[in-house]
Amino acid sequence: MNTNEEQITAFYDYPLCKKLVAQHPLPDRDASRLLVLHRTTGKREHRRFPDIVHYLRRGDALVLNDSKVIPAKLIGHRKTGGSVKVLLINKLAHGKWRVLLETRGKPSTGEDVRFSDGPLSGTLLERLSAREWVMGFESDDTVWEIINNHGRMPLPPYIKRPAQKDPFSFEDRERYQSVFASKPGSIAAPTAGLHFTQPLLEEIRCMGVEIIRVTLHVGLGTFMPIRSDVITHHRMEKEYFELDTDAARRLNEVRNRGGKIVAVGSTCCRVLETLAQGGGIKASKGWTDLFIHPPYKFKMVNTLLTNFHLPKTTLLVLVATFAGRTKILDAYAEAVEKGYRFYSYGDAMLIV
């Protein structure tokens, strides 16, 4: 492979028909298809998701991201009557959040945005960029009242929903969330985990596979497109992660006895690789802006479960770094040919 090509964003592109972009989840979480890619040989297998058990062994570790998606997408109104779309990105301080704003006209500092017919509102305190603002609320309780009563799940833009009354709101609140999500903080789902059911996880646990949880709150960094022509010019936005002492101990034990570390999704992969030391991994919490791209050498992850990703994104670059760009693009081409469902609500790929 030409090393220069590995650094050029345009070489991480592929054609995809819009009809293959999944707009809704399947009726059953584990009913999705599973494309298995053997990264040493390029061999591909076409399975169903529950067949993942055939690629796990006693003593392996299945690593899950337990971050929970918050209904962070809000529809509000300005004093002028105009509608405002607000995406809560992350909390900055008591009652203050960094937000993305979408509205007609030019909002101004000090302007209020109302989220109900009652007193629930926020105030624009400071413009950070063209669309980013600091928004202030009366209290943290106010924010969570707005989120719980008026928030929508922050679906990616390629999943289409009505602007006002959304008949799929309940479906998205349940299904754009893994069954093991427990720590609120993400503004997008770690989608590789969406395929698991509790019975499947119990089956895996009974096989003697360690199920270990980490946390990475998905923010803008994971899904920000690469806008530069050369991937090394792209800078990831930091995202918060946690790995506790027990999880670190169990991961090191698995490695020491020769078990595989199976990362469920790019978020788990980035946490593990961020913390990987020469001989193991240490408990930590903080922020990571790790962008995995060629010629990165993986230190911790042996197997990667992932969904199919958008062209020219850091996610596609990550899986291409793990398996090889040509192998990934060939696998994607075959997935398109065989009608796999793509992106967040789509099918899965296991890279072994």
C-alpha cells in the first residue's frame, strides 16, 4: 500500500445508495447482520449478530461503553416567535452548558430561549463560534426538567424525523440506547453496543468471557467530519472518559493469561488505546483527543466490533487503521452489494 494514500482523506471514500442508510432499528436488537472480517487474510463471512459468540472464547474480555445518551436535542422559541434548535453539548459549570444553536436571524447575547409554555427557558450568555454558545439556565434541575420533558434523542442528520411532532420519539428513546447504558453524558450513541440484548450478554458471560465496562461520553469529537485534505491535519475534540480500578485490573489479568481484548465500538477502542501502557493499562479518568490513523500500532485491542461508518470520517479511518484500508473498503463494497444496512441503526462488522 502506498503510504501517502493512507494520509489522504479522499482515499477513505466509498459510494453508497441512500436506501441502505437505516432509518429505524430492526424490531429485535440482535436481528442485525454481522459481517466478519479476518484482518490477516481479508476473508469475509456473513453471519447474524448472535453468531458473535463463535468468535469469543473463555478468558476473553468484551469491553462495553456504558455511557448513556441524553435527550439533548431541544426545540425552543425566541421572543420573536422564531424556532430554535438547541443541542446541549456538555456542561461547563452550574447551570451553564455549551450548546449548538440553529435558528434564522442573528441571536444576541442576553436573549432568552423558551422551551415550554411555562417558565422553562435558557439565556444566551456568550457566543463561542458561529453556531456555538454558552447557554445559562436557572439551575441544573431546570436543565434536567427541560431534557426529560422536552428533549429528543440527538439522532445523526442522516436519520430523518419530523421537525415538530415526532411519532418515533418513544422508539428512539428506547432503541438509540444500549441495554447496558447507565451513565448519562453522551450526545450520540456508541452504536456498536446497540445490537446486544441482556440474554445475549448473559450467554456470553456464561461462556466465561469477562464483560468489562468503560465510559466515554460521546461528543462532537467522535462524529466531526474530516475537513482537511490530509488526515493528519485533523484535530479531534476532547471527550471525557473513565476506567475504574477494577476494570483495569481485570483487563490486565485477561492480557496476562493470553485472552483477547474485544472492544465494542470505536469509543471503547479509543479509551483502551489512550490508557495502554507498555505492559498493561491503568485506571484513569479525564479527556482524550486520540485520533487513530496510519501508521498507528494498536497496543491493547485485539478484536473490534463496529457499525458501518460514513465516508471520510475519523471512525472509518480508525477501522481502516485496525484492519487495513483496502480490506475495509473491499468489505464495505461487498456489504453494499449484499444490501447491508448502514450507520447508526444499521448492521455490524466484527474485525478479528
